[in-house]
Amino acid sequence: MFKAALCLLLSVSAPGIEAQTVSIIPKPAQIIAKEGSFTLTPDMAIAYDAACTEQAEYLLQTVRRSTGFRWKEAGKKSRAGILLEIDTLRVPAPEGYTLEVSGKRIAICGHDKSGVFYGIQTLLQLLPPEIYSASLQSDAKWSVPCISVTDAPDHPWRGMMLDVARYFYDKDFVKKYIDMMAMYKMNKLQLHLIDDSGWRLEIKKYPRLTEIGAWAGKNEKRLGGFYTQEEIKEMIAYAAVRGVEIIPEIEFPAHMLSAVAAYPWLCCTGKQHEVPNQHFISRDLLCVGKESSYQFLADVLEETVALFPSKYINIGGDEAVYDRWQECPKCQAVLRREGLEKTSDLQGYLTNVVANMMKEKGKTIVGWEEIIQRGAVSQPVVAAIWHNVADTIQATRLGHKAILSPATHVYLDFPEGRTPGEVKAATWMPPISLEKCYSMPTGEYAATGTVLGVQGCFWSDQFIHGTMLQEIAPLNENRSENYAEYLTFPRLLAVAELGWTRTDRRSWPDFRDRISTHFARLDHKGCTYRVPEPRIVAEEEIDGKVRFTLAPSVQGATIRYTTDGTYPHAHSAVYATPVTVDNKSDFRAITEIIPRHASLPLYFAPDYSAYARYGAFLAEWKSQQLASGTLRIENTGAMVGNGTFDITFVRTRGSGRLNLGKLVQFKRDEQLAEVPMQTVLDANTPAVTYRLTQTAFEAGVPFYFEVEAAPEGDIAGYVFVKKVEE
């Protein structure tokens, strides 16, 4: 008999079944492996408490799709091969469950319906990956190792935010997203329904919100959409079965130009706007000096809370610029009337008005951390901390609750790395690798503490930068949805474990090994994901050469490699033993799931340490690129924040010269600054620096330079950027 253990990556073997890996995500509180197995059969019977009928039906449908088994309900619990029960005494923790697999039966007992559902998810993870397939899998062996699991989440809030405002994902994709969250025991979905570029929720009292505010562009370039109230109800019901609570986000006072475009009287100026089809943050806020603004909010929120049963409602509240309020006589009159000190305090006043409004309806306000930083808020609220985990101290000091959502770790619209060939993604912060995401500090939950849990975020503003490819309707493509999944997965699995599993039970090497078995499950779920590169186990210098020892990052995948610096492909050599190369940069290796589904190659970034005094690497240039006399350099995310920056051109090789002229900075197509220059870069002057003051930084917006650059002869080099200390 196997020794009782708390580890999750276990080799379990028994007569009649092949050795298999037990690898559950998120990691349960306790698991004990036993001898033997239980095999699902077509003639099994299932018994369940009436309270978990929907969860039982979910299990029956899931199993039926891949196995073809049509189980019947047992007349007595004792005759059931699978038993689903709810018992708050046996399972005291909310959302908790026990799973007992013996040679005769599978029994799941939950504290509540969600607990039963999570027990089902653990059971599915114990079955072969084919269990997730939407079609019959005739060759699979439907055996489950005998095991005992006792489990409950560490945090009550385990969420994702999906931005459906910048890009409209239809209800079927939202339901798939819910499915994928539920597969990994996540329980909160914040729908970012409102932003400058789109209003996605039908409000019957204000039809122009969706007639005008839901659409951007004209004719064949018109994009957008919205959810009817019936579609919202359908999604809520779908999520409820899966233990997911949908929380609507109705954004204000900023990020609501779509509403202003529909009803110009909502803003201070009354000026008519159009819904933008390029990303930017509008300075037009909801006017706090007009009674009509409060009536609008009351009406919109009345319909919203009537639709969404969640005890929470998110009001956004981030990134407001107060110029319009400062200039508005009506807003300033409110400032004086309420005895407020500064214009930004008006946001706290507005938050209080809405918080009291929602308290009467039994709802708690959630918003980005600015809602507790912009004026005093008297009602307890929940702040999503998106700058830094340490900022939760503000919520603690002010008596509010917090959710950890820092851009540094769980903003999944950032790429995982800087490997050439990576998909276009947000760049205003450094990449977030799977390991970095998993490493976010969370602490342990306490009912009397501040932090409720963790929430990952997927923002869709890349779609409105003007360079992202969207669907081609005649081809019935869904490339935008695939793009969203590629960036979300596999990092969603890390976010799920951050919220569910105690810190003292989490380990990156352990998680890395467990997740290697889950990519086949994602494949069968039809989920697009970023394939991880092979793992370097050892890199050794031997006789002036470099020897690489690799390990697969995806169980069962093939590693292919090259030794001449070229990208590997489906016909490249298959890795079997350590590979030795003359130079590190000559070695490339990929993880291959199937020939057209593979990772990017292992990437060894050039060593720029010799140029550290010039700052961070920005671009490489060669004389052959400069025939037009102008060099364009993308620098989105390279100059974060306002301030003074040095942009340095460095010559690295060549006997020619580069004539440099003025440098012009652009945000989108708007010229921001110009730095005049007339100089030469050559062997005698190997570095030339432009000094630029940036005053209009905006996160998530594309920035670039254009530099007059005319080469004479062969010359090449780098560009670096460095913020000047003030």
C-alpha cells in the first residue's frame, strides 16, 4: 500500500491500468494515494443530492461527450458507482470538498454546490486528458487511481477580469472562458463592460448606449457589439452551475467616452464625441456637477443590479484626469459646497454617493485602487490593487478590503518573454513569465484581514492600437479569441493556484512539473495556449564549447533543435541526448506538440553589458535599413512615465558613417516632441545622445521615434534609452 503523502505529483500503478501521473492544479490541501483503481463503465449508476442536480448533469454531459456512457440514476445511494453529496458538517469549509476513490466507488462530498463542482473538477483531472474531448474517444482507458482528497480554497476570491469593452467577445467565448476558469476552481469573473471604446451592456432606459456606444468605425470597418439582457442572464446561469460569480464593471468617472458619445450631456462640456477606434484614455469625465449625471448612474445601476445576482458591483474608477472638473463651474460648485480641498476629492464624493446607493440594494462596491486614493470614502469598499502588492496597506489603514491584481504579476495582456517572434502584446511593463506570475506573494487569508484573494486581468486594448489582426468574417475566423487564449494560458493556471493553495504548499519546481501534464488537457478542451520552450537543465562550458542538457516542459512533447542558429522546424533533429555547440547563440530548440503547434525557440539575448552606461537596449540598426534616410524606432513601454530621457545611438561595427539629424517623438500619429541635431556617428564619434523630455505618457498607447539617419558606407549599431535622474 502506498504511504500516505501530501505531495501531488505521484506515480500510481495498479493491476489492469498503466502507470499514470496524478497532477492536480490547483494543488489540494491534502491528498493520499492508495492501491488500486476504479474504472468507469457504460452501465454505471450515479446518485446525487437534489441540491446538486445541476452539477450532476454537468458531470453526466462531460463524461458522455468523450466516453459515450449514458449513466442512469441509482435508486439507492448504496448502488451508485458515483455519489455526489452536500454535507456542511463533514466538509465545514465553504467551497470545500472531499473526494474518495476506492475500487468500488467514487464519492464526492461538498460543503455546498461549488464544493461538489470542484470535487468533480479534481475527478476529471484524475482521468485521462481525453475526458475533456468534445467527441468520442474510443481508445482511452477510463480509470481513476484510488485516492483520498480533502480540499478547500485558501482565499474566497479567485478571479479573472475579461475586457469585453475594448474588444467585444461574444457570449459563446465568454462561456468558454468561464469553463476554463471553472476547470481550475476560479470563482469570480469581472466583466469589464464599459470603456471609452465600447458600451457592451443593454440598458433599456438608455437605448443609445448600445445603438451608438457599442460601435466604432464606419461601414466595413465598423466593429463592436453588446450583450442583450437575455444573453447576460444566460451567461450568469451558465456560470452559476460552475461556481463562477459574474461581477459587472460599470466604469466611471473616466473610461466612459462610449456613454458620452451616446449622451453628450453626461460630460462637463456637452461636446459631441465619436466612439474611438484607436486606444486612448479620454479626459472627458462624468460631470459631477449635474443632477442628471447622478440620475443616469442610478438608472443604469438599477438595471445592472437587477440583472446580476452578485453581491458585488465594480465601478472602475481608475486613471481619471481631472482637467474637465477643474474647468467646470458646476463641478467646482460641488467642491465648495461639500467643503472638499482639491478637485480629485470629487471622485471620493461620487464614490460615496454610489456606495450608499448600492448599500441600499445589498451590494458592495468594488473598484480599482484609485477609489480609495481619490478623496475620503466612508462606506467599506473592495479595492483591486493593480500597481503593487504592498499597496494593500492603504486599504488596511482605511478599513477597506483588497484584491491582489498587480500589473507586475497578473496582467496577462503582457507577453511571457522577449523572444523574437512573440505575438504583439502590451509593452508598458516588462514581460511576465509563467514563473514570475506564479511567484506573486499572496499571504494567507484571514476573515479579519484585508486581502480577499487574487485576480488576473486580460485587457483587450491591443485590438484598438490599429495594428492587431481581427477576424475575417468570410473565413469564419476567430483569431482574436485565439490571441486572447494564447496570452491567458497557461498563466491562468498559475493565478488559480495563487488563490486556492496556501503559500507554504506552493513551489515553483513542483508546479512546473505538474503543469507539464496539463497541456494535453487544454488541447482536448480546444483551448489555444502558448507552448513553453524546452527547459534547460544544465548549461556547461567544456573545452571552450557549450553543452546543453534539456528537459521537456510539456509531457509527451518532442524537442527539436538546430546548431547553426536557424529556427528549428518539423524536420529538424529530435533531441535525445545533451548537445554541444561552439557558440551559445548557435543553439536553438523548440517544444513541438504537433508540427504546426510548437513553441518559440530557446532565445539567448545578446549581451549588452558593455553598453550599460547608456541604459536599456531599444533597437538595432544597419546601414542597409536606412536607404530612405529615416529610421523609425518603436519604443512603446521603453520610456515609462514622464520625465527626461537620453536616447543614445552607438556604433558597433563598420567603416562608414551615419549622418544624424532631428529626432521626433510620436504618440500614435500625434507629434509630441522634437529634438534638433546635426552630427555624425563614426569611428571617431562612436556614440551620439539625444535628450528628450516626455510629458504625455499614457500606458498601453503606442509610442515611436523617427530619426533623420543617412548612412555613408557600411555601418551598424544599437540604440539605448535611459531615464535621467532628476
